[in-house]
Amino acid sequence: MAADLTCPDCGAVYEAGPDEPWRCGCGHALEFTERPHPQGDPLPLHSLDTSEGLWTFFEFLPIEQHVTFYEGFTPMVDAPDWDAEFKLEYVFPTGSFKDRGATTTLSRAVELGVEKVVEDSSGNAGASIATYAARAGLDADIYVPADVKQSKLMAIQRADARPVRVEGTREDVTAACLEAVEGDASGDGSPADGAAPYQTGEGWYASHAWNPAFYAGTMTFAFEVAAQQGWTVPDAVVLPIGHGTLFLGAYRGFSLLNEAGIVDGMPRLLGAQAAGYAPIVAALGGDTTDAEGERTDIADGIQITEPARGTEILEAIEETDGDAIALGSDPIETALDRLHRGGFYVEPTCAVAPAALERYRKDGVIAADDDVVVPLTGSGLKTL
């Protein structure tokens, strides 16, 4: 039976079902009522059966496996030129880490008896949800910006999903998607004050920003890092932040491992945002534009001005003694060229975290002898 949803802010509980609300009536994001975390000594990596991919960690997941390509356990490789380890999150079926959340999200959709999913995305999440919806045999509408990269648009279409191109900002794309999800039950296109926004429209909201099932998948990133490091945690992990799906997934995963007594301690979580699209940096009082006071458009995958779970991101930074910085085009392009020359075939947004690694080192936030892990989040094939 699918797990119910609860609001960690007001305590409201919602029964699981295909028309369950995508957000609490109080406005807070919902979570699963179940939070499984087995205890005991873990098996060493060489003894783990990793043939199920990230579903190897099913005991931590409040979702049963229904839709999978046995994705996960992406390689972790030494990057001596960067004094770090890179976790190759672009080695996934659709070429990005978003497959972590797609396998769990579509598995929950199947649990609930959903017939159609709806998602809004700048590209990677939409391609991932579309692909896993195809694997599940479900229809999918993917709302994207009108100027979405052609490669990502084609990935959505080839999975037989319906792309819905929306003019305007990234926020306009989300608004159009939510209008379709909620329908017009209230008569004015929105729920009454204090009422939860139930999914009574054109499909179930498979949101990578709001749906807790997505974060159940992205937290497996932390499980894999710990397993690949002999059930220890690095000193720091440097991650990109748009909606923060991987950042929060890492925080949740490492937290669960600590609660279960499997590891001892938390890595510092250090975030990276694109200049001009840096609300987390702004909340921390940092500089949000580049040296010329300009925005950068090179990192289109994290051009998010209002993260759905911004408060949670800030809490994760505080709890891990972390930080977040904004980067302009020059350091991102430099890092991208350097990655390509090193054999890492990644997309531009992916270069934000390695560029941030260099800045954190220069500023003394990361020591020379710190054990640092950096995910490379998306393949360069997605920019062709």
C-alpha cells in the first residue's frame, strides 16, 4: 500500500491516491508519513548485490520498485587535477542525475494507479520523467520553456510524451503546469484559502521540485557515496543548486545514514548557483551576480529564482556548516573546458559545481587535504 503524505509544518495528513494534493493547504511541501531507516552494520561494497542499482537501498525507501532501468551506482573516479573525486551522475539512462528521482516518482505513480503524469522542467527532469513514464506505459505531458534546447525537446518527444512549450519565464512554465494539474474545481483556477491543491485536472504532478517521491530517489546519491567510500563520509560535497533536488537528496541521505548508525558525521554541503539566479546565496547575504553585475545564461538547468524548498535548503546548509556561492559565465566556461579536456563529457550546467570547488578552495573554505566529492550531473550529449 502506498504511503500517505503529511505536512511537517502544520501536521496535516493526506491519504495516498491519484488525486492526492501536491502541496499542503498551508503552503508547505509534503513528506511521506513513513521514514524507514534500517539499523545495523552495513555490508562492505564488495559484498553488496548492486545489480538492482539504487534500489539496492530499498530498505530506506517508502516506495516499492515498479519502474526501473536498474539505474544507479554511478562510478566515483579520482580527479587528481581537481584534488577531488567526481561521481559521474551523467552515466544514467537519460544522461542526468534526474533519473534517480524519476525511477522512484514513476514507481509511486504506478502504486497509486495513476494514468497520466504532468511535469514542468527546463529540460533534464522533463526528459527523465518522460522516459520513465514510457517505461511504465503512462502518458506524460511535459511543460517546458519555449526556448528549451532542441536536444532536450527531442528526448521528450522520442519517449512519446507531449511537450507543452510555454512563453515567458521558468516560473510561467510552472504556473501553466499547475493550472493543468489542478483543473478549475474552485471556479477561479485555484484552491480556496487554506485548502490543499488536489490534483483534479489533467494528470498527477510528477514534480521534481515538490513531489517527495523524487527526493526519495535523489537521497540514494548519499547512500552510494558512503558505500563507495567504505561507509564513511567525505569532508565536503559540492553540488549545484536550482530547486536543490540533489542537494536536499544528499542531505536527507546522509542524515538517514547517521540516524541508522551506519556512518558517523555529516559532510559539509557546499552549494553553487548561477549568477543572477541565486536566491539561496541572497538569503545567506552573499554576492548574487558576477564581477560585472551580470546574470549568466550558460547554466540553464539551474535558472531558478524561487526554489520550491528554499527554506529546507537553507536549513541543510546551516545544519552541515555549509555555504552557497554564485558564479558567473567565465569561471563556469573555464571549468567546462577543463572538464572536457580531462575526458569528462558534460553539459554546461554540470560545470558549476567544479567551478565552485575552485572558488571554495581559493577562499579557504575547503582545505587542501579535505576529502571532497563533486557530482557531475549531466551529459554533454544533452546539449547537441
